[in-house]
Amino acid sequence: KKQARKGGVTISLTQIVLVLPCQDCTICMEALAGPSGYKGPGVGGISRAESVGRLAQCGHQYHLQCLVAMYNNGNKDGSLQCPTCKTIYGVKTGNQPPGKMEYHVIPHSLPGHPDCKTIRIIYNIPPGIQGPEHPNPGKPFTARGFPRHCYLPDSEKGRKVLRLLLVAWDRRLIFSVGTSSTTGESDTVIWNEVHHKTEFGSNLTGHGYPDPGHLDNVLEELKAQGITEEEWAEK
Ligand code: APR
Ligand code: ZN
């Protein structure tokens, strides 16, 4: 076992001595048995170019140099995601700008959830200036449609989704800065990869109720961001 440490992420991996010559590194597409195809800046003293790293949890293998290059080309947020199976190492965080997340229960039922009340989440993010983690650092970003109101059934599963959304908010994963696919506007606050229902009693946009699969879909999307309730038991 070897720990490769670089720029804040600790990747737990196993050094492989013997590699089948037919296997390629899917980061650089070169043979694992040969040197990394990565031609960028060096990775310091941690690896010879031909070293292969095996990710500890999922077992996928890459040139060590390719793994480090992939990390350095990302947002260097202390996490690394296996490009093959998306297993997350470390804690993934995003670039959501500063703002507020609030929620309360309202005494009405959502279409498809007649037996419970409703949780309303209110997100508020003001416009601002992009930081180094954003597409155009130093440039302003706009923020349209805030406060944005979102709805969850106040059921056991709905409350679980809320707890995980609070974690996602803290990890800056609910919103991002980029180009809106709805309006085409660039340098603006946009939803990230976790879907929210923004309509209460109607479904005009497709982001409303009823939608029987919604809570399970959101749990999957949160999992893809490394957020599950299971991890709490381990930590
Ligand atoms: N409600 C919820 N999710 C939405 C909405 C909406 N009205 N519109 C788009 N999304 C989802 C999309 O399905 C996609 O997955 O957000 C993701 C990013 O889409 P963009 O259009 O890039 O996001 P954004 O510009 O933030 O959203 C557009 O959403 O809440 C409203 O006021 C907001 O009208 C704006 C719209
Ligand atoms: Zn490689």
C-alpha cells in the first residue's frame, strides 16, 4: 500500500508490480505497462512515469502520473473520481457561490403525495464576482430567478433527501456558475447535477409533481456527487 499525496488529496492505492501488457490506461489510452502518455508538467518525486496506481476501493488502474494530472487539471477540491466507475475518493465539493438555503413545512400536499405536508426549500444567491474556481475569474456573474423555491414531500424519504441536500449545499454542489441551457446566458448561476422540483401544484416545465421516481432519482444524483446517508455510519 502506498499513499500518494499531492495538492491536498490523499489517494489510497496499491502499487502494482505486474501489469498485463494488453491493458491500457483509459486516461491517456497508452499501455499501462509502458510510460504515461501525459506530456504536461512533472508530478514531482512521487512516481516514475511508468508507475501504475490501483484505486483502493474500485480497483481500477491508471498510470500514477495520469491520475495526478487528472487531479491537477480538475478543480483540485480534495477529491478524485474514478473516470471508469465514478467512485469518489475524498470529499467532492463544487463552486457554488455564497448564498442562503432555508426550508420550512407548508400545510399542503403535493400532487402524488396526498398523505403528507410539503417541505419548501428557498435558495437565494445574489450576483457577484467570479472566484478562481469559476469559468471567468474576476468577471461578474448574474443570478436569475432567485429566490428559487423548491418542493419535497414531508415524508420519511423526502426528509432524507432534505438532509442530504443540506450536505450538498455545504459542499457547494447545488448550484454552479456557467452557461444556462434554458436561457443561453453565460456567467450566471445555474443548477448543478441535482434535480429540484420548482413547481408546487402544476407541472408546466416538467420540474413539477406528480413524479413517482423523483426522490429516488435525486438520491442517485446525490450519490453521484458522493453524498449518501450510508457514509455517515462509517465516519
Ligand atoms: N426547475 C428546476 N430545474 C430546472 C428548471 C426549472 N425551472 N429549468 C432547468 N432545470 C434543470 C435542468 O433540467 C438541468 O438539469 O436544471 C439543470 C440546468 O439547467 P439550466 O437551464 O442550465 O439551469 P438554470 O439556468 O439554473 O435554470 C433555468 O430554472 O429555477 C429556474 O429560475 C430558474 O428559469 C430558471 C430555470
Ligand atoms: Zn495513463
